[in-house]
Amino acid sequence: MILMYHHIAPAAAANAVSIAAWQAQMAHVKEAGYPVLALDDYVRKAALGGLGRWDVAITFDDAYRSFAAHALPVLQDLGFPATVFMPVDFAGKNNAWDDGTYPIMDWAELRAVSQAAGVTIGSHGRSHRRLRTLDQPTLREEVHSSKVELENRLGLPVRHFAYPYGQLRDFDRRCRAALVENGYTSGCATVWSRRNGPADLYALHRLEITPADDLPAFAAKLSRSVHPRYFRQSIKNLLFQLHLRR
Ligand SMILES: [Zn+2]
């Protein structure tokens, strides 16, 4: 299963898990003995159909400055790897696609984070737009030039992408093909499931951890193979796919 976080803040708010909740959640992952894998290793196992039921990868979308301040110290204490997805055009700015209140790392901060043990940097595109709505040249710009810029600025290979918004309506086969063509080994969606297999590499399911999750809710998300949210979303996605085929 891949956990998805955004912002970490002193108090829970929209898209922001509180520092205390984050610390308690990671302590739980440690105590419960979940194996936490780097995304490279997770994807390699998924490609072979070899992921264990309890294998975990941790991801952070939008590369907020709070990752360096609040998430990374906890990850390093526990020896957990994690992946941060950077929306390249927003380096050193705020999340203007949303309410614009959360600061995003600048290039120096991202470079420092990228050099920390266990941290992988992935692309979240350039402009945080829904890829499915873009024409071919713009799609290529989002997928290709974001990767090239990250690799040049960080001096590291970039192999993973997270689709902005990441629901089925936000990326399609053409977007997945663009990831393959440009040398990515995976694409993360926001579609809810604990499972990922060889067919999911460019639409990896994730479990969103929300500000409303208390520790029992968090523990249940990780341990239960069925979850009310998963059912609701599955039905929605099924209807969406049926509509597309009509
Ligand atoms: Zn995002």
C-alpha cells in the first residue's frame, strides 16, 4: 500500500495532518512492523506481482516546506524512506492551484532534502493541471520538461510521477503512455486501494491520510482490506469507466 500525505502542520487543517498525528502514525507503522519500502523497491516488487500484503511506501504530494521541517526528522529517526512529488513551476511559491496558503520548497531546500538518506524526488508535473485536459505538446511539457529540470537541478535520476488530482477523470491512457515514453517507471494516482500489481504501475493506487484520521482510523486504513471509502470510490470509478465506454 502507498500512503499519500500533503502538508504537515502544527494543527490539522485542509490537506494538512497535524505534527502530533503524523508522529503517532509513523510510530504505529514502526511498532506494528510494517515493512516500509523506497518507491523504487515498491514498484519493482509490484512489477513482479510480488508485493506483500503489509508492504508500505510513503509519499508526499506538492513538496511543501513542511516536509523538511516536520516529516523528514521523523522519517530519519525511524529509518523510513519516502518520496516527495514536486510541482516544478511552484518551486519557492505557494499552492496557488488551491487556496495558496502552504509554502512549497525552493530549489535549494529541495536539493538538501533530495540528499537526505531514503528520500526520493518525483515529478508532480510543472503547473499542477489535470493532464487529461492538455493537448499533446503541453502534456509532453508537463511530463518531459519537469523530469529534465528536476534531474538537472538535483543531479539525480527522476523515475516516478504523481498525476495532479490523480482520479480516473484526471489522467488517461495517453497520459500513461507519455510517462512510459519519457522514461518513468511509475505513475501514482489518488485512486483508493491497498493493492498494486503489474497492471497498476502507471496508475498506482494510494491511501490518502486525511486530517480527520485519528490513530484508530489510520490503523484501520492500513490493516483492513475493505474500507467504506474504497467501496464508495470503486462504485464511482466503475460508473465513470462505463460512461467512457458508451
Ligand atoms: Zn498535488
